Amino acid sequence: METVAKRQRALLAQPPLEDAADPVAAVFGNIDLLREILLLLDAPSDLVRAALVSTRWLGAARDPAFLRRFRARSPPALLGFFATFGHGSIWPPAALQPKLDVARFVPLPHPPKLDGAARLVGAAANDVGPADLVVGCRNGSVLVKHGGGHGKKYSVRCPLRSAAAGSVIRRPASFPPRELITQGVPFAQVELIPFPGAGGDPRDTDALSAFGGMTMMPSRFDSTMNKLIQQVVYVRRQTRGWATHVSPLLELPVRLVFNPAPCSLLVGGRWLYMTTVLGCIVVFDLATETFSVVSFPDGVTVSCVELDILDHTLARAGDTGIYLVHAKGVELHVWFRRMDGGAAGIWERVETVYLPKVFGDLVAMEIWDKILRNENFNNMADGPDHGYAWDLNYGVEIHEVGDGAEFVFLTVAKNGPVFLLDVKKRKVEKVLQPSEQDDDGGRELCGISAFMMPWPPVFPALNQRG
């Protein structure tokens, strides 16, 4: 009996302090267990704080394989978006317009720990001067074009790291060298601007953005060659000046109609993708400096000239492919195509969203009816002979799409509210009423640039300890 009692007392007795600490040391000294614990943190900012504990924790936090797992569980937050208001038309030039372009930062609901970040980005928007345009955001950086749509300079700002305006980059020459252009064939040109972090690594100062505009130039347009085009790409690196790349004659799947309509630009992996109203994607391989043409999926047509809206946009799919998000009538279609297997990739529709259902009471059914009538009118084989004309006030326009086609900013009516659609969750919220943001009136919403928290996090440099 005494032996049994001693054993019970021994089991109930508190272990010595040094023994009690051993399990803790065993857990935090095991790098695999430590990573599993760090994986439970809520946000990348928490991960940065944890990395301050020791060099061991820092090494665990910035391990590439761990970061991929962490991002899948806790992706970077959508902090808000920049909305640019202007006159929308490329004519008359900005210098002749009575009202200058203006940019606003609109924060979205976020955890309290990101309030400071939202204030910094909002302050950066207030520093954007009159007639300056916010033309894009990527990985915590903001690209500003000075002087409006016809401005001659860019600057890159990183509001979460510095309040400074950033260095100024002068745009390239307006036209490529004459000897590189085929007379009688129109050409489109786009500019690629470098800035830190565009490639996913904040230390990469030679990464490229997909910012800048595409301009269609007639070049003494010859109607006998209206299925041919040349693409001009200006690429600027941090360590070099502008390099000009001009494609050979590219044959398009449809006849070319000269129109300065909107287009979608995207840099994903090693490729630059450009779309126009031509119903195709021009691809520039940044590694081999070669051009190719990829057709849209079967049955996909882009917005007609009459509507003059952007009903499609490209989105990144990591380094392997691209998404094409297309509004077809009252449906939103998400297509995926692999690009790492060459031009033999096949388009696959991966999402179909019936917009009237997910929008519910946010949009009246009469508006959807008008959008659907426009779509049916567009599909008429015999043209507009049924007594119906385009209702130019209604149409689904895509303003911005997140990586992985996870979210979409869109409007359904001219000068109407902007909605944010979560594609996976099928949830919609109204995020902007343009008339409430344009203090002076008379401006239109010209563009939206989503501001995501940077990824990967910028970890501190620690002394060798622990």
C-alpha cells in the first residue's frame, strides 16, 4: 500500500522547473513543429513580428515552401483601391480639358491592425498632383503617370515603405524607329516599367510591371492589309535604358477595326499579354524576346465598338498560365489556359457566375434585362434590323481583376456604382458611388487599381543569435 501511495504522490507532484521547460524547448527547438505553429498566425504582419524573436524563427518564417503554405491559408489582404476620375476620352488632350484628372484611395473593410497601412496609402493618394493618374498597383507599389494620359513621365511610389515620391522615369519616344515599322500596317505600342517587388520579391529591383497604355497607331492604314498588325513593346530595366522590341507582321484571327478602345495588359511569369478588340491575345516572351498570337476561347467575343467598354480582363495564374475573365451578357465566365506548355494550351472554362443571382437586390432586374437585350442584339447574324438600338448606358464593364481571378471590380451601368465580386464565395458588395467621389462633377470613372498588401513579407535583418 505504501508503494502505491508513493507512486500516486510522485505522479501528482509538480516537476522541477527545469524539467517543465523541456517540453517547451522541445517544441520550439523543432523546426518542423515551429513552422506548424507559425502557420496558425492570422496575417503576414504577424509573421514578421514572430520573425523578430530569433534567427531560428526568422529562418522558419521565410522558408519558401513554408511561405507558399502560409499564403494559401492567409493570403495578402485587399487593403483598398485607387479610383481615377477624368474625362475618359483621349481627345481633347488633358492640357485642353477644363477639369483635370483626380485620383482617390478608397479603403475596404480590414482588420484593425491594418489601419496604419490604410492611412499611409491614403496619404500617398493625397500627394498625387492635379492631372496625375494612378495607372496601376502591384505588390505594394503604385505607378503614377504625371500630366494625365498624355504625360511624359512616370514615378513609382511605395507608400508602406517610404513617403517619398520616388524617382521619375521619362517615357520613351512617341514612335518607334521608322525602319522597324511596315508602312500600311497599323501598330500597337505598350510600355513596361520596372519597380521593386513586381516579380514577387521586394529585393528584385529589375522586375517588370504591366503598366502603361496601349495605343493603336494607323500608320497610313491600308484596308487591304486589315488582318495584320505589328506590336511594339518598350521595356525599361533598372540598370539600362529603354529597349524597343517590334514584332514581325502578326496575322490576326479577325479583321482589324481601328479603334482606341480599352485593352487588358498583364505580366505573368516570363510573358507579357496584351488584348484588344481584335479578339486575340498578343504574347511577348520576355525571356526569348519573341512574339506570338493566342486566340480567345471558342465563342468568346470582346465588347463591340459601339459599347466602348472593357468586358474582359486577364489575370495571373502563377507562373504557369493566365485567366481570361469575360462578361457575356449577364454571366461572368472565367477561362484558364496553361502557357508553360507552349502555344498548344487549351482554354478551359473554370467558373460561370450568373450575375443577377449573386447581386440580388443590389441591381434592379430591369437593368439586367437591358444588358441581356444588348447581348442578344450583338449576336444577331443579320445586324440591327429589329427596331432595337444599343442602350449605351448599360453593360457589364470589368475594371480590375485580382490574381487567380479571385475578385473582380465591375460596373453594370454608365456612371453607376462600382461593385466588388468575390468569385469563389459568390458574394458582392457595393464599394463606390462615383458621383460621391467627384467633388466638382463632370468626370467619369476612368480606372480602378486594387492595392494589395505586399507579398512576400519584408523580413528584418537580425544579428546571428538564438
